[in-house]
Amino acid sequence: MPSRNEPTSRAGQPSSRSEAVLPFYVMEAVRAAQELEAAGHEILHLEVGQPSTMAPKKVRDVAHKALDTNVLGYTMPHGIPELRNGIAQWYDTRYGLQVDPGRVIITPGASGSCAVAFLSLFDVGDRVGVIEPGYPCYRNDLAVLGIDVVSIPVGPDTGYRPTPDTLSNYGNLDGLVLASPSNPTGTVLNLAELTALSDWAAAAGTHLVVDEIYHGITYDKPAPSALGLDNPNITVFNSFSKYWSMTGWRLGWIVVPEGMFDPFERVLANLLISAPTLSQIGGVAALDSIDECEANVARYAENRTILLEGLPTAGITDIAPPDGAFYVWADVGHLLESHGCANAQELCSRWLNEIGVAATPGIDFDIERGHRFVRFSYAGSAADITVAIERLATWCAAPTPS
């Protein structure tokens, strides 16, 4: 038995769980692009998953006023009543859904929503399914919490949509994380598809966690909310980051199942205390800023057209149809072979360093197949996207030096 003076702890060492969590490669791509930009290089940003527009004017105006007149102390963990009531009204106006404000909990961004939801719903060792390609932080957050992550691949055969038949191949699942519109494919689940998945989950005893962060950014028809489904075991989260152009404000929300408000709030209070007060005040004004947001969506639609028409000129034609969000998910396997690249990470590195075009390699979104995919973002300016396409077309057409 060691003496009392003999060290027995792992002080100064990372936990085995944190060591097992994969890097967030999207941010690695952003950092590499920013470093080159800081060194004086012109970089065209097709990698970053955030709007290039400012928060709506009303948001900025009320924030300026609040800085001069408000103490900006902590709020209650669940958030200020004006914002919770406003979000409930948002569901009525946008979807015709009656949502009790008492089920709405304000969080520090959708990332905070994920952490709070996963801690509130799942135990260590539970099996939770995630769709691939999909947002990597679902997988990484679940893994660090000791939850058994079950990767469920989807592809062109189902339009990158999970189906009940697909899910039935993966055994009993305690939970399933869905996203519509999804990142990186832009896939939108229609009401019939959502209903089929919800019915499957209800029959299997699987709790659905649905990410609706890109709601509002669709191009053919609106995305239905999972809150309209007849299933009590659904948790939905959203954020002001994308549609409202408020990424750095770190403001999101969860609509929790009936009867689960207290455990969710207890987790949030201990983990995060509350969402930023200034951001919550801004969020109330954001809900009254729809005209600006819709103008941004119209701009994304134009950028989407430029990218979809331009990528084939670079020989990139195998892409997922982006029904929503602001991404194109593209298979670039043929370019790896023709240009001597081992994987999409090397390809994206060459594009960044040789022609100043930043894109995100697909390994973040799909561990098994992502090495041959790239995600392009069209959240930036039309001018930058146009020039980026021209550079990509020239680079892809050039022979690889022997």
C-alpha cells in the first residue's frame, strides 16, 4: 500500500475519455486559413460554417442600450421570460405549433444545448445513434460523456436520409440524434420522413434528439419541426447562430419533453449557470428581425446557385443536393487520384496554400468515408465564391507535376 506521501493520482494528465475525443477538424481548417490571412495572404473562405453578416440591427441597438443601462447579472438558468415567451410565439407564427414556454430552456448556443441534453437524457454506456455524414460534435460530446456512439452511415441511395429500415440494422438504441437541415449535406427531412423516424423511435423506445439549428435556411420548402410529431420522447434544440447571424453571441434553446424541465435545468445550472444575459436581451429583438434574416436567406440562395453551377467546371459533380443550410457536400475521390493526394485533408491543404481557397475536409463529418469528401460553405460573399470557383477550375484542370 503506498504511503501517504507517495503520489497516487494522475494529476496533470488528461482523462482517458478526453484523450479519446477526436479533434474538431472544422476549426483546424479555420485556424490554418486565419494564420495565412494574418500573414498577408488573400484567402477565400469556403470552409467556415457561419454567416458573414452582422446580427440584425435591432439586436445591436438593444445590446448597446443594455450595456449602458443594465447590470447584466446572471439570469435564472432557464433564461429570461421575454425570450422564452418569444420563442414559444415563434413556433406558433412559423409552424402553427403551440409550445408551452415552460418547456423552453435558454442555453449558451446549440453546443450548450447538446451538452445539457446528452447529460440529462443518457447514462454512461447507453447506445446513441448518430448519422454520418453529420456534425462531428454530436459524436465527440457523446464519447466524452462515456456514451456508446453508434455511427449510422447514409448515402446517395437514400438522399443522405436515415430511414427506419436503415436504423433497424443497428440494434437497440437508447437515443438517436437527427438534424434537419443537416450539416454537412443540407438534407431536409420532410414531414412524412420525420413521422416515419418518430414512429420507429417510439416503437423501439428510442429518445429522439433533433437539431433544428438551420431552420429558416431552406430553398424549396420550409423544414417541418419535429415538435409537431405525436411523440413525447423528443427533445428539440435550436440556436440564433445561423438564421439570425448571431454565432458569437452564443445563444440557443432547448424545448424539453413534458415533465423533464427540472432535470434539464439542474444540469444547465450546475454546468453553465445561464446563457449570456446581453445575448438573451438581443435574442428578444432578433425574433422581431425577420426581414433582415430572410434577405440573408435570399443571398444564400444566390450563392448556392453560383456554387452548384460552378463546381462542375472544376470537375466536381458528385454532390449531395443541398435542400437547406449553406453547405455543399462533394465527393472529390477522383481529384485525389489525379492530383496525387492521399486524402481530402491533403487536397484542402494544397488548395489553401496554392490558390488561397479554404474548404473543409470531410473526415470531421464521416470517419469511415470522409477522407474522399469536402464540404464547401456558401455563407460568405458571392464575389468570393465566384473567384474561388475560377481558381478551383484552373487548379483541377492543371496536370499534376511528375
